[in-house]
Amino acid sequence: MSVPIWSQPRIAIVTGGGSGIGVAVSERLAADGAAVAVFDLDGESAAATAAGIETAGGTALAVVCDVADRAAIEAGVAETVERLGRPTILINNAGITPFGRFLEISRESFDQVIAVNLRGTFEFCQVVIPHMVEEGWGRIVNISSSSAQTGNFGQTHYSASKAAVIGLTKSLAKEFGRKGITVNAVPPSFVETPSLHRAAEAGQLGRGIEEHIPTTPVRRVGQPADIAAACAFLCRDDAGYITGQVLGVNGGRVIV
Ligand SMILES: NC(=O)c1ccc[n+]([C@@H]2O[C@H](COP(=O)([O-])OP(=O)(O)OC[C@H]3O[C@@H](n4cnc5c(N)ncnc54)[C@H](O)[C@@H]3O)[C@@H](O)[C@H]2O)c1
């Protein structure tokens, strides 16, 4: 006997689904049986993720969307409703990860990281939650960062944006729990994605990725599938009593 994941078909939106963690989350939710709308600024990568899901026997739609553009969010969600149905699962994963010494961070760079990481998450929730309310059920997972919990040298703007995502998550949980909607945050740490490799190549991770293994309690580098497993768990029907929580997926690197 097994416990069903969902009592009815579910439609999920994954932002930043064209790379790294977003690919793994899209594939995992599709493998669990959801139809997945893969949103990304980069249309080719979104199409590649969607094609991979379809080849594996799942249902997917690729949507080109800049999460910093409200009109693009509204158009993409409308397209999802028309082609797949009402979205009731939302994974706000799209993000940019700039580095910079505090005194050298420009207002443009600050505004951009807030527009993508925070306002994009805020506005995606505003556009999708009415569909969840209509259905009386919803699951939102916002991808934060361990740097929101610990701070990170050279990432004041990024850490601030990701810490704000946690405040947004907790407040939304309180406002929409009564509507059957849960809202949780997953802050990853050190997950092997193109973004982590870019940071390593730019010398922002000390001597590299492997040197962090001895200081990681589980003695390995995190993988996108680790984050996907946590998101999939939080999106299940039987995770309905878990809301407003911050589930660190970090191999024990950050224990708070
Ligand atoms: N990899 C890690 O170790 C790590 C650690 C902490 C937090 N995170 C967070 O996890 C999320 C995914 O990170 P990743 O490592 O997979 O990064 P990634 O760079 O590999 O993928 C990010 C994806 O988001 C898309 N994207 C960027 N800006 C966008 C925009 N304005 N609109 C739509 N899509 C946009 C990119 O095109 C890309 O496909 C990010 O929010 C990141 O901050 C990652």
C-alpha cells in the first residue's frame, strides 16, 4: 500500500526551470505526476527542460518569462491556465547571485537583485495565489539561501534579498493557511549547479568546490536533486500541516 502524493491532478509552475536546481525540481514534480510549466528568462533552456520531461513521459510547457516583469508573469500564468489548467503549486526558484564588496555595490545592482529575487517572488505569489484560492488548495516553496541565515562575505545585497524572501514566506503562510495554501522556504547551501561553478571559476569560493567537502558534515557537495526532494515533500497533500517553515537543505553546513 502506498500513500498517494495528490488526490487530484496538479499543475506546477517552476521559475528558473531552465538550469540547475530549477531543472531538478521541474523533473521531480513531473515524475511525481504534476504537469509542469517551466518558466525561465532563457527560452531555450526552458524548452530543453520541458522537452526532457515530455520525453520521459510527463507533461510540460516552456514559458519565456522575466520574473522581474509583472506583465510577463501575468501573461505566462495566463498561458499556463489556458494550456495546462490552474496552477496550484509554485516554486519560486529563479534567482541571480551577484558578488561584490559592500562599498562597491551600485544602486543598479542592488535594485536588480531585489527585482529578481524578492519582487519576482512577491509578484509571482500575487498572480498565482488567486488560482490556489479558487481551488482551495496550494503549495508554494520559495527558494531562499543559507546566506540569508548566516550572512555571506561579498553578498550583502543577495543575502538581504534572500532574507526578505523568508519574511515574505512566513507572512504569506499566516495569511493564506486558512485557504488551504501552505508557504515554505528552502534555503540551499552549496549545491552543484552552473551558478556554483561560475562562482568557483570567478574565485568566489576560495580554492574551489571540492575544498568545502571536509567542512560539510555529510561529506559531499549538494546536488540539485537534494533540493528537488525537499520541494516535492513540501508540495504533497500530506504536508498540509507544514507551513511558514524554513527547511535548510545543506548537508549540515548550516544548523540553526
Ligand atoms: N546553487 C547553490 O548552491 C544555491 C545556494 C543558495 C541558493 N541558491 C538559489 O537557488 C536558486 C537556483 O540557483 P541555481 O544554482 O540553480 O542557479 P542557476 O544560475 O543555475 O539557475 C538559475 C536560473 O534562473 C534563471 N533566471 C535568472 N534570472 C531570471 C529572471 N529574471 N527571470 C526568470 N528566470 C531567471 C536563469 O536563466 C537560470 O536558468 C536561486 O534562487 C539561487 O539563489 C542556490
